[in-house]
Amino acid sequence: MTAPTTTARDRRRVAWYLFRLDLALQGFPRAEARQIQEGLRADLDDAVMHVGAGRALHDLGSPRQLAARYEAERGRPVPRVLDGAVAAFLVGAGITLSWLSYVLGAIDTLSTQGGGTVELSYLALPLTAWGGPNGLGFDVTLNLPSLMLLAVVLAVAFAVGARLWRLLPGVGARPTA
């Protein structure tokens, strides 16, 4: 019986698996994650030559499960900074869209009532909206309270998304057998 050879498809499958593992290992120190990846790549290259990519990857399990096993070996979970950044970005985008929809609603109301100007405040952000037959528009004035509110909300979203409590001593530590 001849050993399977690696094909372009096998190499893509292995690369995709390692990419997903890299995402799952995002909280690990970069050097440690790189060492895990390099060792796994060497082992996978050997396994693919002997049993094929499908079998080799199936035997490892999902990248999340493999990352969880590496995390268990460390003895404590690690924060996930990329998840925190994504959470903060999504919350920031949501706040920006809510500000925009609020001011557009005010402009629409002014236009419906024949025009005028109104000064509003929404989530500590002063807004001036005007609308009428001669045009529509709005003005936003960033101030310290609105920036502080935004910074606090984004920091909380980041902390929750990144699971920063895992950095506290004794929190999330797993007992060793």
C-alpha cells in the first residue's frame, strides 16, 4: 500500500485548521501560540503523509477543542483580546448608529412640521438639527462628558468581550490533578 501524498486541497485544509486554531488561541502569549502552531504543523505534515489530511484533522478534533486542551494544560483561562476588540467595535457602531438615527428622526420631524431648528442631547452628545424647504442638516459637538461616556461604555464592552476578569489572581484558576 502506498502512502497518501499531500495535495493542494490537503495543504489548504491544514492551513485553514491552523488559522482557526490561531483564532482559538488568541489569548495565549504570542510566543507560546507560535510554538504550539509550529509543533502542530510539523506533526500534521507527518500525519497527512501517513493517513491523509481528513483523518489527521479528524483525530485532532475541532480547533476550539484543541485550544481548550492547551488552555487546560496552562491551568487557567486567558483573556481573548480580539473578541473584546470586536465587541467594543460593535457597541461603538451601535452607539454611532443610534446617534445618527436620533438626529435623522429630529430632522424628519422638523421637515414634517414645516422647518425649524432644534437643539437636542442624546447620550450626553449635544446635537443641533435643522430642516425645512431650504435644506436639511445637523451639527454635532463633541464634549468631555460625551467622550467620557463613550470611553466607559467601550471599555466595559471590551472588558466583557475579552473576559478580562481572567487576569485576576485566583479567578478562573483550575485545580491541578
